[in-house]
Amino acid sequence: MEYRASMEALSPSTTNVRLSAVRKLVVEARRSGYIGLEEAARLAEVPNIRQKGTRLGNWLTREQAKELLAVPDRSTLKGRRDYVILALLVGCALRRQELASLVVETIQLREGRWVLVDLEGKGRRVRTVAVPVWVKQGINSWLSAAGIEDGRLLRSISKGGKIGDTLSDWAVWSVVERSAKEIGIERFGPTTCAGPARSSAGRRAASSNRSSFCWGIRRSRRRSATLDPSRRSRSRSTTTWGCDGR
């Protein structure tokens, strides 16, 4: 309890993560015989801190999302790549790590629609994400200009125009942060980048002409539509979100 009290300045989620690590340490110590069963049970009984309320996160209006997509200069190779980064975040609600590790083979045509097949995300959860038409058009433009046929979709570009083999998730974040500042959005955090996809939470937010661009917060309520037939009618809305891709 004293250890928990020493973390009063931290958020409940951070405190609970650290307490979870301590509990695992206690379990291992008991298994190794360093502490007794009774002492281990007493240490493991320290409760988590309850988090009250729900974080709202940051939000983009539709107009702001369109302004964000208009920032990259798509007449250049780097501009086409940066547009694909923003388009996938806005249209598909991917995390930056998912985006950085995305490979061309993941993009497939299924039942007349382009999707990201078997995308492995946080917690090793596997899902299939619908790709809007305007996003696929941007991807095609980038692949054609860069001469990429397989492997990583997004790659680094040197000042001399040489294309690398990979792109880090922090490079993705840098592109988003720089583009956001171009349209006057200054307050950005690593977990609140961009991605107003037409998923369940996005549709609820759209009723007030807003779309969430939280990246990593309450993801379970903002999953992109899958190929599940029961959700097919809803998933088609992702292809007509409002960005023409030009």
C-alpha cells in the first residue's frame, strides 16, 4: 500500500500497470521460495486504483481531416508516401506500429472490396480492415512511383531520393505531427495522432460532425469493419467517408 501511495501523482492506468508488474514479481518470488505463501497472498491483495469516468481524447472535424490529407505535396515521391500514411490512419484507423510494419501482400481484394487481411494488432489480436477506395488510390500512386511490388508498404526516403527497406513507427509519428502543425494543430501526443475511421465510435461521433482521431485510446470501440456478413452493410460506409482522394 505504501508503494501504491507513492504513485499518487501518476494516472490510475500507469499505477495499475506497475502494480501488475509487482504482482507478477511476487508470484515468481513465491515459486522460487524467496517468500512464503501467506506473505505472497498479502502482497497480491493490494487493489488497483479505480479510474472514474472516460477519457474523451482529441477530435478532428471532417474539414480538419481533409485539410490534414491535403498537406503532403503529392507531386513528389515523399509527398505520395506521406499521403498514404495519413490516408491509412484517417481511413483505416491503424496504429502507427501496425502502419510501419504493413506489407504489400496484406492488401488484398476480397468479395469486390480492398481489405487489409489478417492484420495483427495490439495484444496479438487479428482482424481484417476495410480499405476505402480513395485510400487504395493513394496506395496505388505511391507503389507505382516508388516501384514497390512486395515487402514493406512504407519505406524511408533519403534526401537524394533513394528508397530504403523499412520505415519506423516514430517516422510515421513525425509525418503526422508535422502535417498537423501545418493546419494549426499544436497539441499532439504520441497516443493521439490521427485516424477518424468510419467504425462504431466514428459513426457515433459523426452525428455531431466530428470524428475521433485518438490513436490507441479506446480502440476496442473504434475497430474498423470486417468481412463479417452481419456487418457488411456498415463496413461499406468506409469507402465513402468524404475524402475523394484527389
